[in-house]
Amino acid sequence: MEQPSENGHHAAAGEQPRATVCLIGAGSSGIAAAKALHERSIDFDCFEKSDRVGGNWVFENKNGMSAAYRDLFINTSRPRMEYSDFPMPASYPDFPHHAQIAAYFEEYVDHFGFRDRITFETGVEHAARERDGSWTVELDTGETRHYDALIVANGHHWSPRWPEPAFPGSESFPGQQLHAHSYIDNSIFAGKRVVVLGMGNSAMDIAVESSYVAASTHLAARQGVWIIPKYMFGKPVDQIRNDPRVPFKIRQRLIQQLIRSYAGPPERYGLPKPDHRFGEAHPTISGRILDRMQHGTITPKPNIDSFEGSQVRFVDGSTVEADVVVYCTGYKISFPFFDEDFISAPENHIELFRRVFHPDIPNVFFIGLLQPLGAIMPLAEAQGAWVGDHLLGDYALPSQAEMRADIAADQAAMRQRYVASKRHTIQVDFDDYLHALARERAAGAARARANGYLPPAPCRPSAATTAF
């Protein structure tokens, strides 16, 4: 026998009533989506494995998925990272510490009043789409629940990607090998000989931290990158105007000239020369790496070739003795709650309309699954509002053919612009993405009005829908 639930659905006796939306994750992207649903009075359940919100920004997060380390500071400035309608405290520095960011996320949730919609210490074990289009969600508590739509905000900086294949001889290296995801603080480097592999933000931050306590620190580069200082002309570099209406090629040339005139080319410091122009690969933001290299506390090296006992051999034939090797080699995009043949991201590749909508599955949405030069939070905020409008019927998608054409054009543009890498599969330009998303939301709103579009009834708020 079925019993009506509060929002008009029916559930078999003994089962949980069906809510409209299941939201996976309460990290910085998940809470932005939750806030968008909450303010639109859309019924939802949010499941978070940890005992608090904040995801990757919670140091030693109980869910084991955070990559934050003890002395982590953001590399995008405070105004660039904050949500549009909830500024960070003015007392915060330009580049806050991770503890300040985590506290900000807690305050955001309480300010907008949706903490009771988050079920903590509960993970989604499996999510399956039924023949009628609904979702069956199995939780790690043993419960099974049913939903009309699914929002995925599980992050993409938690499943470490190790060098593939492993370097010859690494299995017999007597020292310590770890991925950047496991790094906590530089106490493990005290008096040790350290090799850090990578040229991204984590690699340079960890190499800098090592350089203060290690006997030696070598930074091994797989390829050259452009290094951006945190400040330029007396203010955070990401606050320099970047107008998306100006053609990218013009902005690219101007920014590259600024970087070269301010810090000089990377090869001046012994780093490999970038084999690309600025903006054709993800640059690295660091205010300290060049200083430490100039003081001789970090020695640049080319890529690792192999291990020979306690020695690390590089591709130029040189060797160094090492006690600790840190792999800053990125992350895998993973959806462990989906069957792999249903939705997955092989080689970090997944095709979505504007990084959010699946062209074949109309009621699954992805929030924060992008990699900008800048913070994800404002982009996730805009995506959450976009999905919320769609669920209410205030935004209508283009046709499936138009979405597929848009995805194909986006993938072609990415292949043409970026260096081929698993790191550049979800890349976006911060300002350009927001600008294009605003235009698409306006176009979709016009389509909704013209078509008289309405979503399935459960997605429309009514008198029976709980106001949170």
C-alpha cells in the first residue's frame, strides 16, 4: 500500500517519501547548488560523507577526500572566490587561509538557512536511473530513496592520479613516495632530500614549503608552464580587468607580455621553456617559487626518468639522492556511485552541455565540474541557479541536436587551444564562462516563455511543498 508524501509523491509503506532532488556533496559547489534549490523552494536532500560542509577546504576532513594541507592559502583573491550575495569578511586577507575559507562556507549555509537539508556522515553508494526516469539512490546507511532529479557535486580533486605507467625502479625505492593529496605539512621533509614532481599550484607550494626545512629540494618538471605572481601593480593579479568581450588572442598577448615583463621568462630561472603561449595550458599562480629558486633553496630538474635504489634519475641523465618523492600529478574525475558503463569520465573526458547538462539524460546535472583560472565557487553558484531555473521551468534547454553541436564545438575549441593533457578536459576561462552562461540563461528563459515550457509536476513548488 502506498502513502502520499508531503510533496505529492507516493511511497510504499516503510519507505522514505520521495523528495524532488538528490544532491550529492556539500562542498563549495554542493552548498551553492543547495542554496539555489532552497531559495526556489525546491524540495531536496543533500548527502555529505563528512560531518561538516566545505569539502576540499576542510583540513583533515573526516571523509578523507580533502587535499588541503596545514599551511594552505588560496591562490585566488578573496573577491574572486566569494559568492556574489555573501561577501567574505572584510577582515580576511587578500588570500585567506583554508581555515578561514572553511569557516566562510559554514557561515554561508547558516546565513541562508538550509543546514537541515544536509544529511551529514552519509554517502551515496549507488545511483541508478529507472525506466520511468526516476532515480533510485542507495545510501551507505543501507537506506534506499527515490528522486525525480539528481545533482552531482562530488568534486574532482579527491581521487589521486599517479604517474602512468609507474617510473622504472620506483617499486624498490627505499624512501617515501606520496601523492600531493596525502601531504599534510613539511615536517616530513625536515633534514631530508626531497624531489617534487609537477609544475602546478600544489607542486610549487609543496616545493616552497620543503625548501625551508629540507636538506635539498628538487622540483622536477614534466613540461614548462607560465608562472603568474599573486600581485601585480600593487593588487591581486586576478583583479586586473579581463573583459570577455575583448577577443581572446588580444588578451592572451597582453597578459603574456605583462608576465614576461614582470618576472621574466621561466627559463631564466632554470625551468623549462613553455612550449605554448599563455592561456594554452593551465598556468601556475605562485608568489614564492621564483624567490626560493633565486635563493638556491629549490633546484629545477626535468622530468623523472627512473629510480635506481635511492637515486632519482632525470631524463637529462642527471641523478640525485632522495629520501622523499612527492607526485603532484593531478586527479581523476570519478563518479563512484554510477555504474561505469552508465556515466563515467575515461581519461578525465566527459561531454556535457556547458559543463552541466547531460545531452542524453535530462534529469542529471553536474555542478563545479570545471577547471577555471580562478575560483570554482562563483561558477558553481551560477550553475546552481541555472539548474534551479530549469527545474522550475524558467529555463528551457536547446534541442538535443543543438546541445550536441555546442558540445562538439566546445571540444574542438579545447583541442585547438590547449596542450593535450588529462588536465585540460574541463578547462574554462572564468570571466568568459560566466558571460556565456548569462547569455545562455537569458536565451533559455526566452525559449521557456515561447514554448510555454513546464517541468514535470513534482519539480514545481506548490502549497504542498515544504518551505524550508
